[in-house]
Amino acid sequence: MVNEGVPDCITWKGDLNVVYTARSGYAWLLNNNMLDLHTDSWSWIWKLKVPQKLNFFLWLVCHSAIPTNVLRFQRHCAGSDICSRCGIASETVLHCLRDCNKARVIWLKLDLEDKKWFWEDVNVTHWIQNGVRALDRVFVTMAWWIWRARCSKSIVNQSMTTAEVLHSASLMHDNIQHCFGGTLGNGNQVKWVSWTPPLTDNVVLNVDGSALGNLGLAGYGGLIRDRDGK
Ligand SMILES: [Zn+2]
């Protein structure tokens, strides 16, 4: 309904006061172009477009409810809270999924070495949210398979190599992309660009080439690597 006598004016829908501020603009951009990661609700986890077992896994992680040795020790289900993979630190959630050497070498394959936000965050939920924002489904599938590898070693004493974890995460990522499409939320798609090693003792030859224009100077090269990337 139009009120006669009230002049038209420009308003900003991103704030209840309808006045634009840099803060409300930033919040609006986050909510519209990326995932809606409100910390006062866990609904953002359940809205992520992934198989439900991954939603549930992230929910457990954010609630420090995955059965790490710290949790098992607190509940008198284990004789020690020490990480059974490295044996040098308490197995907290962040140690298990990020800081343990066994996990660290896997994340480093994603060129995260100098990313302070990734390595220095001590809040599990913030770490998960930032990982999801920055790496989309790559983050979720990597975290899932790092946990799977941990359980495989701790429960049935079967070790997975770094190559096997990466290969499994890559396959899961591609399957989810195929089935769910798009991204976790509404943001730009993050492509998996890491090298996938062979699972067997075979070697893989990767080649690439380029040319400076049609019939110009051209070059090509190749690299043969085994399952350990050597
Ligand atoms: Zn460890």
C-alpha cells in the first residue's frame, strides 16, 4: 500500500534499521554468497549438501563427541588419553583431525602450510566453519577420511597410507559432486586439484604442454610418480 505524502527513499534490507553499514554489508554478503553459518544454531550443519552421515559426523565433531582417546579416557573406556597413532600427545578432536602428524601430512597436500587460520584456531567449531567456507566439500571429505583412517588404525590396527586416505577422500568428493552437484552452500565451487596417487605398485605418468600461439614455440613435460609421490 502506498502512503500518500510519504516520499520515496532508499533503504537497506540487510539491517533491521534499514541503514547500510559496513558490518551489515559484510554479514549480508556472507549470508547470501556463502554458507549461512550462524553460530547460535546448528542448522548450518544439516543444510550442507552432503550425505547425511557427513552432516552427523560434523555435528559430532563440533560437539567434541567423536570418541577420541580424550573422550574415551574421560568416560573410563580407555587407560590413557594419548593418541595411539603418534603416541606423543593427548588425542583431542583437533589433534586427531588436524594436528597429529598422520593428519597433518594429509592436509599439507592441499597447500595449507602457511594458512594460520587453519593451523592456529583452537575452537573446533570455528575451525570446521572456516574449513567449510574455504575448501567446501574437499574439507568435509578429507576430515571424514582422516577420522576413518584413525579408527582403522586404532580399532582394527589396519593402517592406511597417506596415498590411500587421499585417494579415498578424492573418490568420495567426486561421487558427492556427481550426486549432489554445486557446492555445500551457495558459494563458488571449489575444485579438487590435488594429484591422485595410484593405489597399486604401478607408476603414473602425468603430462602437460603449452604453446605460444598456433605454430609458435611449444613445450611439454611429464612426471612419473609412484604411490608415495616419488
Ligand atoms: Zn597423534
